[in-house]
Amino acid sequence: MYLIEPIKNGKRITDGAIALAMQVYVQQHIFLDDDILFPYYCDPKVEIGKYQNAIIEVNEEYLKEHQIPVVRRDTGGGAIYVDSGAVNVCYLINDNGVFGDFKRTYEPAVKALHHLGATGVEMTGRNDLTLEGKKVSGAAMTIVNNRVYGGYSLLLDVNYDAMEKVLSPNRKKIESKGIKSVRSRVGSLRPYLAEEYKDVTVEEFKNLVVCQLLGIESIDQAKRYELTEEDWQGIEALANEKYKNWEWNYGNSPQYSYHRDARFAGGTIDIHLEIEQSRIAACRIYGDFFGKEDISEIELALIGTKMERQEVIKALQDFDLRAYFGAVKLNDFVDLIFS
């Protein structure tokens, strides 16, 4: 089995979008005479499933405050928060009847974790590993070019505070056709590792796991495929065109609708929005406010606007909202939409 890692010019790349692009690029362009393993860890990101609504899954305010990107993958499943406390083990293997058999693909990982001291790890449900009732790994797989592409996370350390805040949507009154994530109690592997491994770094943990999976004594013994400059050009182009692209990460969200209402000095405003591909497709505004101008002008101005705060401000900045709603400021109105 070949080992491929996100290393460019001797430096490890920890950009989560690059890691995903690397895997997809390898699926599409690299065909070797053996199976492929690509483990990685990365900077904080939220990875959502192909059929999910990003708005439903994440707390946008927290993401922006902490500069955490959302990356939509090409496979299904739920939303996960990933950071450098988790080692993600992905593989590209010949089928041989393994597709859909999570038990077979998890078995080497379970043996590796048992060897490292976490003897209580077991597979539960369809595609999870748990330890004392807490989830320490989740898996997914699909078939690409007649090869099984899959992977699983191994949660060495969990930033529970960040995970809880990132995956707690702050928008209420939303009705979405997207597939929603099922939240699980999560745990960390580190406390259960043998004493000699309790203080390992994430790099050391990754190497220990890889050695177990490949049946080697040292990571230096791994059979590697080194990504070429041409490979990296393709990977970075794919990341920029797709996995760092708003249209893919947000624009592909399923249709949803929601409304907001609040009391202002000029009266109550009740705004109803229909969102398609993360843009406002329809808008109706109700309330008991008094205005001199036709409210339909505001509704029409919002149609087609991206559901991003600065884009909404841009769409409305030339309007004097006091003429429509009474004593209402632009920022207060936008706060209502994104509350």
C-alpha cells in the first residue's frame, strides 16, 4: 500500500480544503500498482456532507469570528468539526467486496488502537467507533473509478467547546429540505492510550497508527508516492475552484425557508425569506410599522442576494429604511435577518 501525504517541498500542508482536494485529485488522476493510504490532520474546519444545508449545520457567527472555513465534501453523511486534534485516515482500495462493509475497513484501525492501549474501542452502529459509549471515530465510503474511496477520523484530542459552538446553528425558525446531522456524544482517545503514548503529538500519533496499518516498524519504511509539482498544481487549482468556492460550499445548499420577527421603535417587522442555492429567491415583509414608501421595493432589492451579511448590506445601503419602516437603522434590519 502506498502512503501519500499532503507534503509540498518538505512542508506539511494543514489546509483542510487542500487535504480534501488532494484526495479527490488522487482518485481522478493517480493509478498505482497498489492501494493508497492518505492520512492527514488539519487546521480547524467544518466539513459538511454533499446533500446538507450549510446554514442549518453551523454557527456562522462563531465560524467568522474564529476564521473557520466550511468545506463541502463530495460524499454524503453529516457535518463534522475537524481540527489538529484528529487524525483522518483515508484510503483508496480495490473493491473485492469491501464496499459497504465498514466492519472490514475498520478492523485494522481497531487493532491499531488496541495495540496503542485503547483496548476498549469497539465498532457500534453502522459506521462508528466508540469507547465507553462515546464516539471516537466516524466513517464513510463511496466508489470512484471502480475503487473504494473511504476514510475515518480518529479523535486523539477533542476541543469540546469549539465543537459544540461550531455545530450549534444560531438561526432558528428554519425549515430546510437538507439532510440534518445526527449529533453524538464524542470522546477523546488520548486518556485511554498506554502510558508510553499518553503524551504523543498528533504527528507521532498519526505515524504510530500508519505503522500499524501498514505493518511496518518505522514510518521511514513506508512505500510512498511523492506528489509532483504537476500534482500540486492540479490539487491547488481544484481546491480554489471548488473546495474554497462559496458557490460549492454554500451555493449547493438545498432550498430552505425561514422567517424573523422583532419589535422596533417604529413597530414590528416580520420578514419571510425563501432561499435557493443560498440566495434570496423570494421575500415578503409584514408588520405594523408605518412607512411612506412601498415595502415591495425592499423585497425586490433583496431577491438574488447572497445570504451573507455584507451582501445584504450592499443590496440595501442606498435605501433610507426610515421611509419604509419608521425608526429602523440598516444594521438593525440586517441584524434581524441574520439573528
